[in-house]
Amino acid sequence: MINDYLLAWLIYLVAGCLMAVVVWRVTSRASYSWRALFRGTYLVITFTPWVLIDYPGFYAPAFIILIMDLLLKGSGNSLAGGLALLGSFTFMLIFLSFRAFRKSS
């Protein structure tokens, strides 16, 4: 099971990196603030992992955990993946704010 788990993550990471190249090329003509926001959002949604509650020690992308929790358990139990994404988005926005502030001064 461990080999299948690592293979699945490897495939996911390669596909995510290939899609990141597409996102970078599509957003290359956007203004700096929109480009950074779109790229950061893609990176946060794609590459934020979260632990699987039913299988300790195993991780999955947080947005998939959030979607599966919403579909299977309802909105009351879907905080785990959502909180991970919220924390990542908050960190990204703080980072981009500092970068924009430094760039403007």
C-alpha cells in the first residue's frame, strides 16, 4: 500500500507541476497583483496537504478532503481540510501583501 501511495503522490505532483507551467504562461500577461494572486491561489489549492483522519500517517490534498467531507459527511464535519486551506490562503495573502508593500516603497 505504501508503494501505491507514493506512486499516487508522485503522479499528482508531476501533474500539478505541469499544470503550474500552464498557469504561469496563461497569467504572464496579467498585471503584477492579479498574476501573483492567481498563481498563489493555484499553488495553495493544488499543493496544500492534509492528514486523512481515517488513515493516520497518510496525507491527501486538502481541497479533496474538503470536497469529500462536504459530499459524504455534510457541512458540519468538513472543517479539517477547510481550515488547512484557510491557513494557507491567509499565509499567502500576508506574504503577497508584504511583497507588494516592499515593491511599492
